Amino acid sequence: MNPLRRLLLKGAGASGAVLAAIAAGALRPGQVLAASWNTGAFEAKKVGDAMSGLGIANPVDSADIVMKAPDIAENGAVVPIEVTSNVPNTQKLSIFIDNNPNPLCASFDLAGGAMPSVSVRVKMQQTSNVRAVAHAGGKFYVAAKEVKVTIGGCGG
Amino acid sequence: MRFRRVIGQSLMAALLCAAVPLACAQDGAATKEEKDATIQEIERYREMIADGNPAELYELRGEEMWKTPRGPKKATLQGCDLGLGPGVVKGAYAKLPRFFADTGKVQDLESRLVSCMVNLQGMNEAEVIARPFGQDAYKSDLEALVAYVVGQSKGVTIAPPLEHAKEKEAYALGKRMFLYRAGPYDFSCATCHSENGRRIRLQDLPNLTTHIGASRAYATWPAYRVSQGEFRSMQWRMNDCFRQQRFPEPGYGSEVVTALISYLAQMASGSPYEGPGIKR
Amino acid sequence: MGDPMKIRASMQGDVAEIRVLVNHAMETGQRKDSAGNLVPAHFIKHLTATVGDKLVVDAQIGTAISRNPVFAFKVKGAKAGDKVVINWQDNKGDSRTDEAVIA
């Protein structure tokens, strides 16, 4: 979707924001790659549905996706996740947490020299598998890692 | 598989331990090997979150606030004397608490900031300290100012003076407070913080009666608390200990909290300040 | 207008490493505040990064991203002195743009 359509769809408040972003040089007409926020995928409650919502079909387990995450997170409010894809032509990375109320965390469209490597911090409601998907030339590659979440103590 | 089972057992032990009323306990059933694996993973988690500390956002806001004319007198805080002379912020936190002649008191950073806001900017003291800690959508000005000032002492050796009679008095009072047992559980700070190897669930508790233990704690507070999504000041940290001891909450900037901070700062004296920290 | 971001951008060999700290509550809509009231959802939905006027990252974000979030990206083909611009937009129509120069 081009920025003009996004702008038209979002109403006055958001379009002001988009215009401001264009004015500031953050966005330029024709530069926006991705579609508007994928409500269906973000609101899906099952990881399979969230993946389908993002157009991910038949993801193949791949050792070419390297996920750095702690085995145990001291606090589920902040769990650092770093995903690097060695799959050639990775254009997009998306991150899912199976046991969250809405499994899709974020997706990153990459262009203009961006390497397929992103770091984020996510919230985890409970111990869960974290999945990273590399989108490359219409194919999908996935890696998973379990992160245990403990409740915090009372001191510190 | 073996590794996972080990972690599971340790977590279980940790949770069981937390159910015991005397919350900080010596480790029980878990073997040393099991504990080490869990502790190593928690350490790795802490390292991963250390790069990218949201405390920097508070430092940014605090610096802006420091330099902006505010209050009835429309003055900045750039004339505020934190002990190294008016306007000197670099390294000032590492030399606090200390005696200030103009107020005739030993002051920690927070009570000193309040003095500057009242005296230089003409703010009302009761209003300044009415809500010193951020919560939900409310952002605390004091916590942002604290973040800015402590960030300017990163890497500076902790060395608060202990020369003036009132500084010695504050240190002695702080030590007494540290050892003072009271409340429904007959707790003191020392109950949890005067032996090596104690912990609450997965948090190991520093032995604050040793230089090394006190340094570990004092050098990494104030800190961004990820569980609260907030930057927390040293007074907040002291209050949280009092809360866990079931003591009444002390007044902001009160003499006894300043004294307790003086005691901890003296115990940590000589170590480099490493804050603002990031904590679970 | 949101609060300022903190952007750190530096060359590590031939790769620009960009790290962004963002001031945002990232409320899920499922959390209760200290008074027991449900806090309405308030979260960043889009975040973009441009380097030297080229869009490099266009992210869609959900509520599972942490409060005061931290993002890091790596970009090839950039050089010291290039301008990095980060923009976010949230579900309430608020937005913020900040920039930095690659060191």
C-alpha cells in the first residue's frame, strides 16, 4: 500500500503524523514497503493463525536462522531476542511467541542494505516457544527456542 | 534434557523457598551444580538486557529539565550546588551524601535536589515531594533529575566525605538503622543483607556489611526496573526495603533514609560507580 | 507528540549498527493500573528506519513489545556521517521522529 492510501485510510490524526514524518524526511512517498498494520495477524490467538495472517505457508525448520535469547528470563516483561537469518535473500523477519494471548510480536521488512538481523525486547506471559520466521523469495524458514519465564522476586 | 530438568528443579526450589514467611532463606535442597546452571542463565539474561538501558531515556529527560527555567523564579538548576560547587554535575553523585553548610544538614542527592528546586526555582517543598516516584502514566520529575545526575558519575570512584561531625553522625545513625529490628516480623536490613549466599527466589542478596557486597548494590543503583518499566531512585529502593520489612514508609528526604544511604555509600567507598543500572 | 528517542548509530567494520531506545508505554490493554482499572491499549504499530534517505527497516509492531522498547538493526552500505532517521506511529495516532548521525 502506498503512503497516500495509508494516509487516506487512517484519518486526520494519523495522516498528520505521516505528513510530519514525510516532512522530517523519515518517510518519502514511494518509500513505504509494507502494508498497513496487519490486524488479522496481530489479533490472532493461535500461532498458526498469526502466521497464516502474515502469509506464511509451510515454514521449513532451518538451522540458518540463529536466535539469541536467554534460556531463562528473570522477568517476562523484558525478554531480549536477537534474530539473524543466514537464509539468502531474507526480505522480512517475523517473531512469534506461542503462549502469548496474541502470538505475533512484530515483523520487520528489510530493504536498502538492512541485514537480516534484528534485536527486540518482548513481553512473555509465561514459558513459551519463541519462533522466528525468515521470509525469503516466497518461501518461509523457521527456528524455535524455548524461553522459561520466572516471576521476579521481591528484592533486587 | 538433563539441563532442562535441572533448571526445573531449581525453579521449583526457588518457588518453594518463596512460600516460607521468612522470605530470604539460605539455599536448601538444590545442589551446587543445579544452582550454578540457573544462576549462569540468569547472569546471561542480565548481560543481554544491560546493553540498551531505558534509564538513558530518563537521563535525557532529566538533563533537559536541569537546563530548563522552571518554577516561580523561572530558574534552571544550573546553579545547583551538589557538593562540588554550583552547576558541577560531573562526578558529584559519587561524593554524596555529604554535609551542606547552607542547609546545615547531611543530604543525599534527592534531598539536595529538593533544596535546589525550592531555593533556586522557588518551588513549594510539599508539592515537590508530594509524588516523588513515577507510576503508570505519571512521570516523576525527581526520578528524571536523579537519572541525569547519577549518569554523570559513571566510572567515578565512590568517595563521599566522612569528615564533618554531621557526616560521621549520619553514618553512625545509618548503621544503627541497618541493624535495627522492628515490625511484625522483627526484621532489620541486616536480617537479609548481612550474610553471604542469601537470596529471595532467584535474586541473590548482597551482603551489605562487606565492602564488596555494598559496592555491588550501591554502584548499580539507582536503576531502571524492568518489572515496573520505571527508573527508580535510591530513596525508592530504601522505601522498598522498608516495605518488605513491614515498616511504615519514611518521608521523602527524611534524615533516617539519608543516614542509611550514607552508611551504604561509606561501605561502598573506593569502588567505581557503574549506574544507572538495569534490574529485573 | 511522544517523548524523544535515544538513537545510537556507529560503524562496526563495514556494518552500521543502529540501536534505538524508545519512550513508550506499550500498554497491552490487558493490564490493570495501581487503582485496579484496566489501562487501555496504547502501543506503537509502525516503526521505520532510514539511513541516508533510504528506507531500511519498516516494522509492524504488536503489544508484546516491551515498555520503553529497545530495537537494534544492522545496515550494510552505510558510512560514518550518514543520517539515521527513526519514526514511529502508535494506535492513538501519536508519532515521533528523531535522527542521529552514524559515528
